[in-house]
Amino acid sequence: MWFRQCLSVLVVAWAATAATTDRPGKPKTFELTFTWEKHAPDGFKKEMILTNGKFPGPVLELNHGDDVEVTVRNKLPFNTTVHFHGIEMLNTPWSDGVPGLSQRSILPGKSFVYRWKATQAGSYWYHSHHRSQLNDGMYGPIVIHPKAGAARPFAKISNKDKVIRAMEKAEAEVKPLVLSDHRHVTSERGWDINVASGLETPCFDSILINGKGRVDCWAPEKIASLLTAEQRLFLQLGNGTAFTAKGCLPASIIAAVQARGKVTNVSAIPPEIFDQCTPTNAPREVIKVNKKGGDETTWVAFDLIGTFGLITGVFSIDEHPMYIYAVDGDYIEPQQVEAVSLTNGDRYSVLVELTKPGDYTMRMVSLTMPQMFTGTATLSYRDPKKPAPPTKESVPYVSDVGLNLTASVRFFDQAKMKAFPPAPISQTAQQTVKVAMRVAGPFSYNWALNDTVYPMALDDATPLLFRPDPERNNNVTITTKSGTWVDLIFQAVNFPMPPHPIHKHGNKMYLLGQGNGLFNWSSVAEAAKVIPASFNFVDPPRRDGFSTPAALQGPSWMAVRYHVNNPGAWLLHCHQQSHLQGGMSMAIQDGVDKWVTVPKEYLNYK
Ligand SMILES: *[C@@H]1O[C@H](CO)[C@@H](O)[C@H](O)[C@H]1NC(C)=O
Ligand SMILES: *[C@@H]1O[C@H](CO)[C@@H](O)[C@H](O)[C@H]1NC(C)=O
Ligand SMILES: *[C@@H]1O[C@H](CO)[C@@H](O)[C@H](O)[C@H]1NC(C)=O
Ligand SMILES: *[C@@H]1O[C@H](CO)[C@@H](O)[C@H](O)[C@H]1NC(C)=O
Ligand SMILES: *[C@@H]1O[C@H](CO)[C@@H](O)[C@H](O)[C@H]1NC(C)=O
Ligand SMILES: *[C@@H]1O[C@H](CO)[C@@H](O)[C@H](O)[C@H]1NC(C)=O
Ligand SMILES: *[C@@H]1O[C@H](CO)[C@@H](O)[C@H](O)[C@H]1NC(C)=O
Ligand SMILES: [Cu+2]
């Protein structure tokens, strides 16, 4: 009797679930178990986060339209959450992974099930959204294969059917390249050093490709000879003479320039953070590609993923131009380039033609002002029908600080990026929010949007999604109405200020314009009457993150527009981990008039 009852309940429950999904069939399930272990990606053993025993985490491979279920097991000694970067979480805002906004933290020893639908195709990734835990190595790629019949932009690269088919095949087997910056101190220790010194400490140890790399220590002469104009300017502003042995702007200059007028204590920074460089000799990543024999050309596709916690850098493959065919998961009109710069969270999907068997260096070069360093891997392919080519050094397109080495080197140009097919944009916006960006509070490591440091205590508050509050005015909560278009205008108000890679959860934004000076107007429409050339209302770039322009000697601004078509509580924030932890976030209650009830299992989660 007991058994029968139980069984019938189960059957009813199953039927209810099946009836509410629009595609019958099981979700794709994944388990991600996070552990805190010693690991040496660049040859230096340190404690970091492994995912299913690995770093970086495994690829979540999906098809467009799949229902997805990711069970996270937190075996870490601290709280965590997982965010699926760029995934819109349509109708499942509770699976977005932001503590205090969309869920409660996953405590040590606990599990959490993220359920969502792959409503987009392309390149995405997942990472921790707790403090700066991303810097401890908690990230991995997501590949969502487009539908067979989806329009692809490959006919814009070649009009030969055979070549288009080769490109489609390469896309179906796309290889993620996880590009990251790596630090020997844990994220918690790194933050403690910021607090003790009153400074940001933007100096890392290595650049990794697919979790492999090494610490390279350059000769002082090399470092001195490669200083860029911006780096010289900073040295000059702080009366300094040289970058450190790690290729970093000295902490004393950061104290004199960035933290001018603030409380600092440079001697609270251990020497290994900025000054001491100890080289390692760990193995680098080798990407082996099978090339079909004979004259038939072969193509390979990579999803470049900028999982950086700090740097912006330039990626290139020696002697191999790349066709960039998708950006942040969406197809674009392909651009043929030799180099592309990536910042925190960026994805570029690229096709490379394998025309001359051999070994070629893939370079990830820091472009970030406070540190010069590089990471490399090897792209290796052979023609099985021909003798192995002689080994020789490949010829780089870019220097070790990301500059073109010849006049013919083309960089990806975001301003010229066109959606494929075109993505329509509204010519007007119903709401404008001005967001001032500044260093705020007594310490230079605290950053603010709308002049206000996002309180970290909100991480442990009842998630905003569970208790909408359209009247909330704490200076860091934006509320919008469903169906409207919203303009966000970012203004750098103190300088020198670095670019901020601003990421919005929930949906993609259009970059309307940017420029130097103060944005004195009350709306984009007003500004466009005075400076029309600064705006693109026809076919602006569309992505889930945009970097604000650097404000070196005066203010700068950036205007983005988005459509409120995805109700939920979303974070808007700088993706640099120290800025995120330093308070550079706002909460957005998008389409709060259309919020749906959060399922009980999420509401009651402990
Ligand atoms: C740099 O030196 C000049 C001239 O001695 C001095 O006026 C200025 O305050 C110094 N700047 C810093 C940041 O120490
Ligand atoms: C600066 O840091 C050093 C090293 O941690 C410490 O000994 C010293 O007391 C600190 N000075 C101040 C003024 O806090
Ligand atoms: C780099 O490219 C720029 C713009 O095309 C060009 O003016 C410059 O000469 C190039 N640098 C080198 C070293 O060729
Ligand atoms: C972990 O999360 C819980 C619930 O939000 C919170 O009460 C606790 O303070 C957090 N622990 C840490 C160390 O942040
Ligand atoms: C909001 O900003 C105003 C003006 O900067 C400030 O006076 C106020 O304290 C801020 N409120 C909060 C909750 O931070
Ligand atoms: C931004 O801060 C100002 C106070 O400086 C406040 O009046 C305004 O409401 C804030 N904006 C948001 C969206 O919270
Ligand atoms: C904005 O206003 C300030 C002060 O009112 C003025 O100095 C500046 O020139 C204006 N900037 C622009 C771009 O109009
Ligand atoms: Cu930032």
C-alpha cells in the first residue's frame, strides 16, 4: 500500500514536470564538484580551486534549445556561487548565481542545482561569483552548438561550398582556449594585502592558456626598452624610474598616483607581490590539430575566452590570420585580423586556415598598464602525406607588449563589428541612468558606481529576486519597466582611471557611443544633437560587456542601451575582480512589473 501510494505520487510529479517543459526529454545534466587543493599550473604550487579535480573546469557542451541542470557540490572551505557568464537565464533568473541578488550562498558541504535553458548559441563560460574567487581558478568554458539550420556567416569568408563545409565542420568541433591571468597568492590573501596596504595590487605571476604556462622573468633592459608611453607617464607622475623585476608598475607609484591623498602603507605588501620574480619551467599548452592529407585545406575554430581577473591582452597566432566570426556568442560579419584584444569576460570565436604544417606560437600578451608579461602555447599540425617540416621559430605579429611588428598587422576593430544577421535597436530610450565611476571612500581599493560602494553585506541579505523592492533607494539599485529601452551612461569622474570592463547580467547591450570629457547632457538624444558623430544608432556593437574608455588626464564616458525583455534581478559590475570586490556593482530590477514567482526549492534553499 505504502509503495503504491508513493509510486503514484512519483508518476504525477513526473507528469507535471514533463508537461511544463516545452520540449519533452531529459535535461542535459552536469556535476561540478569544487575542491580546495594544491596545484601548480605555472610550476608554482599553491592552493586553488579545482573543478572535478581539474583546472580549468570541464567544458559544458550543449545544443541550442537544451534544458540544462548543473549540480554544484561545494567542498570548499568557504561560501560560493556559480554564474553562467552571458547566459540570459530567460525565465530562470534564480539560476544566475549572484549571492544576495538571485540566490543564497552555497555553504561549505552543501549542493545547489542550477536549472536553465540554452536559449542562445555560441561561446559562454561559468565562474564563481563570490568575492574574487574567480582568481582562485574557478572557471570553465560553455559551448552551445547552434541549430543545424541556423544562418551562419561563413559564405562571407568564402564562396566555395567545400570551404564553407570545412568551416562548418571546424565550428562543430570548436576548441575553447581559456586565457587567464594567474596569481600565486589566494584571492583572500590578495584582498587582505589590499586592505593592509590601502592599495590595489595589480601585479600577477603568469598568463595561462588552458591552465598552463610559466613564470617568465625578463631582463631589466628588456623591461626598460618596452615601456609604453602610458607606462612612462605613470612613472613620471610618481617620480619613478623603472618597472619591477616582475614587469610591474612599482607599488610606490600606485600609492603616489592612484592613491594620491589616501591612507596607504606600501611596506605592508610582501616583496613577492610586486618585486621578486622567480622563473619556473612548467610545460606550456600544445594544441594539436589533425590536418587531412593532401592539398585540401583544413580549418580549425577556437573560442577565445578572456577569463582574466585583471588584465586586458592581445591574442595572436604567429603566421596565421584569424577570421573572427562571433563575439560574446553571437555571429558577426567576419573580420579577418592578425590580432585581437580581449578583456575580462570577452569571447571571440575565430576560424583559422591551416595552410602550412608546422609549429606556431600562440601569444597572449598583457596590454594592461600596470604589468608587462606574456603567456604562450603552441599550435601544431602536420600533413600526414608529407615529411615533417623543419623546426624553426615562428614569426610573431605582435611584440611582447602587444604592439604590431609590421604595418600590415590588423587588430579586431570593435567599432566596425556588425551583427549577423543585423540586430535591430530602438532609436529612443524611455529611461536614462547616469552612473558615475570613481575611487570612493577612504581607501584607493574601493570603487563605486553611482558614487556609492556596493555593500558586500548585501551578499548575505535575502536575495532581491525573492523580495522585489521597486522603491529601494540605496544609490546602487536601478529599477526598470518591462518592454522599455534603457540607456546607461558611465562617466569616469576621477583620473587617471583605467578602463573598466562593465558586464551586465541578463542580456546584451548596444554600445551607442563613447568619448572624452564630461557627459553634460541629460540624455543620449540631447547629446546626439550636439555631437552626432560620437554615436551609432544604426548598427552598433552588441555584447554582454563593454570596457569604458581609459581616463588618463581627464574624464571620459560611455553610453550603452538595452532592451528590458528579461525580467529578473541582475548585477551590473566591473569584471575586474579587485574592483568587483572593491564595490563596483549595481543591482538592476529589470522588468520588475513582470517578475515571476521563485520556485519553492530556491526560496527555501539553505
Ligand atoms: C615629484 O617630484 C616633484 C619635483 O620634486 C614634486 O613636486 C612632486 O610632488 C613629486 N611627485 C610625487 C608623486 O612624489
Ligand atoms: C605598515 O605595515 C607594516 C608591515 O605590515 C606594519 O609593521 C606597520 O605597522 C604598518 N604601518 C602603519 C602606519 O599601519
Ligand atoms: C603598426 O601599425 C601602425 C598603423 O598601421 C603603423 O603606423 C606602424 O608603422 C606599425 N608599426 C610597425 C612597427 O610597423
Ligand atoms: C556564508 O553565507 C552565509 C549565508 O549567506 C552567511 O551567513 C555567512 O556569513 C557566509 N560566510 C562567510 C564567511 O562569508
Ligand atoms: C547616496 O548618495 C548620496 C549622495 O552622494 C549620499 O549622501 C548618501 O549617503 C548615499 N546613500 C547611501 C545609502 O549610500
Ligand atoms: C544615484 O545616486 C543619487 C545620489 O547621488 C541618487 O539620488 C540616485 O537615486 C541614485 N541612483 C540610483 C539608480 O540608485
Ligand atoms: C561640461 O560642463 C563643464 C562644466 O560646466 C564644462 O567645463 C565642459 O566644457 C563641458 N563639457 C562638454 C563636453 O561640453
Ligand atoms: Cu574596474
